[in-house]
Amino acid sequence: MLKFDRKWAVATCLMVLLIWGNSMVPGTGSGSLSLSIMEAVRGFLHGIGLPYEWVTNFVVRKCAHFTEYMVLGILATHAFDIEGRRTFDVLLPTAVFLLLVPSIDETIQLFVPGRAGMITDVMIDCCGAVTGVVLRYLLRSLICAKKAA
């Protein structure tokens, strides 16, 4: 039977709700938030003398996808793999969960005015989730190695 850490499971569920909540924002609201973030990032880069023209609305939106799912990957791995075993019986449910959440997320967007569910976004989301899982295991390995030394 799959064991999970309740505190991390709650944090994971809250992150899923945040992600799905963002997907329910109509296209105009979502687009305006992205543009605000883009302008802030561009202003910051320009202010410190770095190139800023490459920061586009597209880049901001895709980075947001990747980042929120990276966080979800970290949280889900904490929730599902309490002991850091990295075994099939732990990784399979984690992987299924981290594939279902973005699939549902993009499906939600099909029903929101001004939004579109995209397979490419599911792939970006999954890459972010995998990055989160890998980071979590790397950090755990480093901490365990440091404690053993």
C-alpha cells in the first residue's frame, strides 16, 4: 500500500488547486498578468544593464508552466516518497499523478473563455515536474551524504 506524508500531501493538493485555479482565469485576465510580469522582468533586466528584448509574453507563460510544475514535482515527491526509496511502487503513482494533473489542467482550459488546452503545455508541465522530482532526489542525496560524512 502506498504511504504518504499528510502534511506534504496537503501542500501538494493546495498547489494543484492553485494551478487549476489559474487555469480557470479567463484569457484576458491571464494575459494581462503575464504582460505585467513580462514588463517587470524587462524593467529589472534593463535596470541592471542586461538584454531584455528576449523576454516575451510567450517566454513568461512557458516559464510559469515549467516553474509551477517543478514545485508540484518537489511537493508530490515529498508526499509520495517519505523514505526516499525511489522504487517502482513509489515512482509509478508519482509519475501517474504528475501526468494526470497537467492533462486535467489543459482540459480545464478548453472550457475557459480566451484559453486553449495545448499538448505542448502538458509536455512543458511534465518536464517541469520531472525537474522537480530530480531536484528533490538530488538534494536528499546531498543532505544524506553530508550527514554520513
